[in-house]
Amino acid sequence: MSTIQERAAAAAGRPTGDDQQDGRVLPQEPVEQLPAPDPMADYEPGDDDPEMVPVHIAWLRVRREIRAIGKGSEYNERGTKYNYRAADTVVQYFGPVTIKHGVNVIPFKTETTYGSKQTKSGSTMRECSVTVTWHIVGPKGDVIVSQTAGEALDTSDKSTTKAQTVALRNLLLNGGLIPTNDRDPDADRIERGVEAPARSAESYRDEIVDPKTSPGRLQQISYELRNLRILNQKVQNETGDWETLDGLGARMYGERTGGGQ
């Protein structure tokens, strides 16, 4: 019986078998493709190995064990003070729990953009913004794909690393829906009045130099000035010299807390 190739060649008027003179070799009959071997086929779990569950179940178990991460780190420089959740702290919470449940968090793709910023002292800082695509891999090898962003400044070559660290913290906290256990901002109800006009630099100067202004209020003023982007605006201080609002506030804060220059 002739093969499929021979019948096709005869129908097309081409030579078959020994009659083929041009040395061409016709394609062979298609070979049935076998499925790729399952890498977990011969897997035998050990005593400490995670349960072989889908990744969304494993990630849910990680979240269930983390529960909450408080803002245990403190930033307190130049009159600005606030609490935050440090990246190392977040990783320390997640690391052992992801190992327990067989979850790997792997950066799959990183896209970066760079810029430069000038500091008050005149030095140049490198600014990096990253968008990282993450693979959250479960114990069975299936994947949840997520994407987070991060940005950072650095005077040397660490801005990329810092930005990636911020992106990782954002992934773990946002992807894990990890609360802080802080007071809910909706717990306080404030009636909104007429929108107040933006204050002038001079009005802030007067409040900063007023001896009745508390250190706590000076910290709040620093936050307001940062949002208004007038931290570096110069005003005449209490002695008539020109000084930035940021420098004036920091100096007054130091004097009123016993750490004056």
C-alpha cells in the first residue's frame, strides 16, 4: 500500500519512490506529539514540604498568617516626623511565612526611568522610577502575575535598588492587603467648610517665629509647606536676615525642643 506522501505526489504529478530524480525528500508523516513530562510526576513530599495547593490558596494562607504589620519605624529629621513600615520589616514578616507555604516572589520584568534632582547643598541626586512585574509562584508552579511601582533618590548608584525595594514593599503590603491596625481615618467626621485660600509665606513666617507656636505645630507647618512647595522660599526672619522657611522652622524647632544650634 502506498504511503500518504506517495499518493499526494501522484495526485500532484510528481515522481514517487524510485522515479524521484531531483533528490528532494518529501516530508515524513506527522509524528504524534507527546505531552511534556510533568516535573511534579515523581514528587514525594517530605515532612517539611508545603502542601501542594494552587497558588491562590497558598497566597491566601500567607495573608492569613501575616494579619497586620504596624508602622514601627520612625522618620524624624529637620522638624518632620512620621511613622512608617520599613521594607526590611515587611520582608521579615513575609519571608518565613512564604517559605512555609511554598510561595516564591520573583521579579519577572523591571522597567526603569531616570532623572536628576538638585539638593539644597547643590549636589546632584539620581532619581529612579521603576515598574516591576512580579511572579508569585505557588508550590505547584502556577503563577499569579502582579505589577507595582517604586521610586527613589540617591547620590551614588543605589537609586535603582532602592526603587525596586519600594516596589517590593508595595507588592507585599498591597497584594497582601496588610492593614496597620491604625485608627481608621473615617472614624473621625469633620464638617467641611468653605475652602480656605492658600497662606502666604510671610504668614507662615509669623507663625513659626511666634514663641507660642508649639514644636508639634512646627512639624505640621513643615508638612504643609512641603505640600505647598514653598519649603525653600526665603523670608525675613526675626532678626531681619533672609532665611528659607524650611531652615527657619528647623531652627525654631531645635530651640524649642532643647536641640537648638
